[in-house]
Amino acid sequence: MDIKALTAVINQFVTDKGWYAPETIFPQTPRNIAISVAVEAAELLEHFQFHDQPNDTAALAGELADVANYLFQLAYLLEIDLEQAILAKLKVNYGRTWE
């Protein structure tokens, strides 16, 4: 499954839950989704707090999936081709050095 197909599956889930509906208590605005990306990314850190390796890789995988779901949704809402954005950023990063 490619990024576009996966994004469609995510959007179908959000639609099925009613979160794209105007009257939802969980409005799927770019601002709210960006906040959700940060919240879920912070939850990744809990798996490493006081540990070098996660104790529960299945739970960590779930958190990674949450981050990805929100990230793909944010790109969709802002009409950003995430695949092209990733490839463009990799191209930029190849020309960078970190010291």
C-alpha cells in the first residue's frame, strides 16, 4: 500500500467516526491535527523514559502508528504531497552535514 492509499484508509476511518462532520466535538482542523501529532510524538518518549530500549514494542508500534496517522491526515488537509515532500527533504539533507 502506498502513501496515497494509506491516507485514503485513514480518511475513511475519520469519516466513519464522524470526525469530519461539522458538528463533531473532535474538529479535524490543521491546527488540531498538528497539536495531535505533537501529543502523540510526546507519548513515544514515555516508552524510553528511564530506559534505553522500550519495554513494550507493541505499545510503541501503536504510538508510532498514531503519529503517522495524524501526520498523513495533516498532509492531506493541507494538500501536501507527503511522498514528494519526503523525497525533496531527503535530497536537501543529502547536501547537508551535521557536526
